[in-house]
Amino acid sequence: MAFYPFTAAEQAYPRNQWYVAAWSHEVGEAPLMRTIADERIILYRQRSGSVAAVSALCPHRQMPLETAEIVNDQIVCPYHGAAFGSDGVCTHLPFQKHVPAGMNLKSFHVVEHAPFVWLWVGSEETPDLNRLPSARCLQPETGRTLLFGLKTFHVRARSQIVLENLFDQSHISFTHPLTLGQRCAANGPTRPSEIIDEENYLAFLRLSPPKTTDEALHALFPALSAQMRIRSRSELFGVGLVISAGSEIIACDEEGEPTSSVGDLVFFHAITPETEHSTHYFAGIMRNFALNDQDISNSYAERNDQVVSEDIRILEAIEPHLAEAEARREPNFVTDAAAVRVRRRIEALMGNTPARCV
């Protein structure tokens, strides 16, 4: 039987892909142990500033290396003193010159594009840099954009349902009624005005109807006109980086036609499989207005933490019941179109089935 929610794939997530392994600020000179795609991995920063990643268990007696000391970029096992280079090769044993076969650690390819450290998860020896998500919009510009509210969550649920949840608009009224508000048929989920489907990138774009600008928005955006619109976007970069609520405030003329952008607020999420049934969830926020207002930062960050926690509660309640579930027999709603499109795209990357539009 296929691995839910897929109809043909017998695996939980695509390999030969780049996944976020950590925030840049998490990786320092001390080892950071993290399980990614069922691999226990040690991440650490070398004297040059670059990040190294190797397997987290010493081949001799399987000692975990998360408490190892890093000496001159060498990992020294705290059990018997074996030393390993950043390439995983065993370079020194305290009591013998000969290094037995099988004493090397596995090394992993990493690329750091702040705020993330990306790790190549796959069997191919040479990573495909074309699959590295191009999310330059998340790299802050000093004095122009602010990156804040960075958090790491652990989810006891498979990564694909965590990913799809970020493209599901119809759950908001029922999962997040207090944090995000309730919607009715008149202001509920809308069909995207545009879909961009490219290699390594998928986006659903929406433009709200014109509406009168309220006093609170006028206070926050003095240049905002009497009428405004909101341009929102949900974007998938690669297989696990999502901008789930990119909201751009647009000034309009008297006819309601867009004239200029006055502010942009982005909630982004990196979804990385830990095991077949658990997930690392990295969440953050970026904005280009009121950069010095700490109260706004605190408010957005607190609400985002609540929203993510509400989602996790639902996803962890679902996970135990998925062992026997079959996606082929599962009904879908009209509002599931974006999430199902993401699902089919991911499944196609695993080589099991062609991508199909819905």
C-alpha cells in the first residue's frame, strides 16, 4: 500500500533533495545533533565559518557524538578519542597508527543561505544545486527588511501532511478561530487569480477586491490611499520551504486599481522530515515596515507561535490514524485543490506518478 497521503509512492518524502537542517544561528563550534530523513547528523561550524555535517555515531561502539569536542575542526569522540575530519575521515586513533576499515563517518553536503543551513538528502554523491530553493526574498536587507520570530518546532506527524496543511485555507475558521478569525461563504477561501508552476517553484496568487482603508492601517501606513487591496501569495520553494501567507498591502486609485505597494508581511515555514512519522518545523516572519516597533514584532511572533501550535495539535491527532489510510479512497473538497496539487508535485518528484493539475 502506498504511503499516505500518496497514491503510488511507498516512501514518506522525496530524497535527492535539499532540506533545511538548521537556522544559521543554531550552528556554532559545538556539535548540533539532529535527525534528518532518518539520518542522525552532527552539524558544526569550522574555523573558516563554513558548516560541516557528518553522521552522528562513532563507528566504534556507536557512541553519539553530540557531546564530542571539536579540536582544530576535528571531531574527537568522547568515548575512545577517535578523531574525524569535516569530511568524515578518521584521522587519528590515540593508541594505534592503523585505522581499521569502516572507521569513517558519512559526510553530507551543506549549503548555507542565511537564515538557513541546507542539507542534501540523497543517494547521489554529487548534489544537484539546481534543486536548491532560490528563496532570496527571505534574506533580510539591513535597514529595509526585518527578520524575526524565528522558532523551531517538533511535530509528531509525517512531513507531507504538515506541508499540505500550509496550503489549506478552509481549515482556518475551525483550527484558528481566535488567532486568525472565522470566515463565512462571502469572505472564505477564494480561487487563486494566478498559478505559477515552474521547476522547483509553485505559487498561488490572489488579489482581494478593493476596500476602504481603516484608521488602523492608515496609522501604520500613512502613504496608503483611501482604497486598498491585499495581494496574497502561497509559495512552495523546492520540496519543503513555504511562504504560506505573503500579504502585500496595495494602495489603489479611485477606481480601485492598484498603484503602489506600501508594505509586505511574510510568514515562512521550512518543513523537514525527521523520520517517516515526525517532522522538524522552522517558522519565521519578515516585514518591510515599522522596523523599529518591537511591540509589532512581539505581537506577530506571539500569534504565529499560537497558530503553529494549533496546527501541530491537529496534525499530531491525525498521525496515529494514517497507518491504514488510503489516499485513493479519500474524498476531497473543492478547497483542497492547492494542497492536492502540492501533493501530486511532491509525488512526481519521487518518480512514481506524473504530476497532474486539479
